[in-house]
Amino acid sequence: MRTKATFQIQDQMTFIRKALCFADQFSHCAFYQGNGIAYPHDSFPTLLAIGAEELFDVDKDSFSELAQFHQGEWLFGYLGYDLKNQIEDLESSHANHTQFKNISFFKPQILIEFNENTLEIEAEVPQQVFEAIQLTQIDTTQSTHLGPIQAKINRNQYVDTVQNLRKHIEEGDIYEINFCQEFYGEIHSLKPLDLYWALNEKSPTPFSTFQKFDDQYLLCASPERFLKKQGQQLISQPIKGTIRRGTNPEEDAQLQYQLRHDEKELAENMMIVDLVRNDLAKSSQIGSVQVEEMFGIYAFQQVHQMISTITSQVKPDLCFSEVLKNAFPMGSMTGAPKVKVMELIEQYEMSKRGIFSGAAGYITPEGNFDFNVIIRSLFLNMKDNLYSFQVGGAITYDSVPEKEYEECLLKASAIRSILGSE
């Protein structure tokens, strides 16, 4: 039987680092933080789930089975992109370097919720957990040694593919498609936590998460929310539109203005807003879907992003798993119309997306949830000593292939930097 206890802490960040080192000794853990970033409808709370009391990785009827697994308890984990094959008549046949399962959740043995100067531990003996974390030593030895980054496709192949996708748009098959590419390499030696903290320092975001599933790690610096359920309200905040940060406040303001008035970026964002409105409508009370903010410009460490916010009121008695299924996968990482672009993604991309462009998050005992979009993320397979990351962008008829490639590199700049390639 688990109980809760509240503890005072003097130095929250030091305690968090110790708590993550403690958590990394277990087979499963999941950490979420919003980095103190003010965000519409809030960023991730600071949560740490430790140890797996029970595991879920059902690869058939996963959404309905997840509802059965929930049973009024906390769940932590992710939804992989290839769950699309359970929703539509689709397939995924490309190679998957990091071998993450399509879905994985766990019920934690220990849950820690961090507040400003206190924390609440839910465990069998909270005091013992608190003391164990206090005694945990942070390993400061350096051991990162990685092989060079390899590209699954080269620049010329990328440009040619974008030209082909523009033909599909010209012929009326699709309006917009998110085309992604993979980069990968070998791990010679590495401490995943060190890399996560390096990524978070380089790119602090409102939906950051560190997750461990046995020998596999997700290191995620996502700026994007897929879907949040809070009581009867649903919130989706798709990102479409990216531009670099300036070198000074004046240039920053100029670039923000440029992004906000870029016709191509506005068209991309508007198409995805329409798609999200349709997805939310499946789960929402009639007439409740509203665009709360259109074309909002938000600054992050490396880039400015154009973000829109769509809200609605969920239908009475609709299970959380149906809400997730009705909107999955997110339109910002597919395109429109969704099924056709997912077919073309399989045709033209050279790697299995796996959990990239899926969603990582948590589900509360009440059936509320918050999930990010798994982008700006590094995937580690410590058993096979491989790392991988993917990056993409929306392709429209107005896309310039060379510029789209440069935008991909910009989005990946934080990850490339911590891997030592920039």
C-alpha cells in the first residue's frame, strides 16, 4: 500500500538531479519538466515516476486495452507513431534502428511531484525514498564517446524527394505533407542522463521528458503539445512555422515579424489547424471546438515557432483512450489529408519513425492526460549501442527543397551540438 508524504527541500535542482540518478537504477522511469516556461494552458509539471509496478506494451487494440489497463492509476509512457496501423489500413516496413515498441506505459512504484519549495512522494515508505535520494551521489565523471552522425538520406536525395512530393501536391493528391529524415550513429560510451541534461540546457522547452525503458532511452526537448485533457476541456497546440533566433533583440523582433507574415508558413499552420479541429470534433460536444489563438509566435532557445491553440469540450463519458485515438497521430507530423499523406510518408521516407512523431506523456488516475509531440528528441538503444534522431518539416507546393533541408538542420541544431557535430 502506497502512502503520500510532503517534504521540504532547499535546493530543488540538486534534489532533482539526485532523484534522476536514483531513478536510473530502476528498469523504468519517466521524468517531465516544463523548465519554468510560461505557456498557454501550462507546460509540463515537474513529475518523476520511478520503477514499474506493472507494464503495458500490448500491440493489438492498444488504445482500448490501455483503457482496461488504466484502472484509475497513474500511467507514464508513450504512444509510437506506428500505432497509426491500428487506426487505419496502413503499414510500416522500414528499418527501426532503436527498436522501441509501438506503445509502452507503466504504473510506477514511486511517484514524486515537485512544487516550488516542497515535493510530495507517493510510495510504500516515502521517508525511505526521500532519504535514499538524499544519499545518492551524482556521478560527475565524463564518459561520452559517440560515433559520427550518419544520414539515412543525403542532401540530394532529400531535395529530389521534396520535388516528388510537390508533384503529388500539384496533382491534387495532398495539400501538405510532413517529410522526415533520420540521422544515427554508434554509442561507444555514454551516460544517458548526462546527455539529457546537456540537451535540456541547450534547448529548454515546455514539454521536456527523460524516459527509460530497460535499455532504451528517450531524451526529449519538445516544444509542442499534442493533446491535453483537463476535466472536460481538450487542448491541442500544433506547431507549423519555424525561423531561427536573431543575434540581438532587434534582429529577433524582425525575424518574428517575418515569420508571422510569411504566407507559406501561415498557409501551413492554417491547414493543420483545420485538421486538428476535425480531429477534436470526433471527441467533442457539438459546437465546442474553438480556435483560441491563431498564429501565435513563441521564442525558444534556437528558433521562433508559430503555434496555434485549439480547445473543445469533450463528449460526456467518452474514455480518455478514445480521445487519444481519435486525434492520433497528430496532424502537424502527418499533413492533409491525413490517411493519404501517411501512405506517402511510408513510400518516400527511408526509416521507420517508431516513436518519433508519436507522443510522450502521462495519464492521471482521473483519466486526465498531457502528451507532447516527440520531436527534437534523441533515441538511445544501449543494448545495441545505437543512437538515432529524426527531423522533418512541412512540404507544400511553395516549398523550396534546399530551404526545407536547411530548416531541418536548424531544428536539429541542439541535438547535433550535444553530439559534438556543431
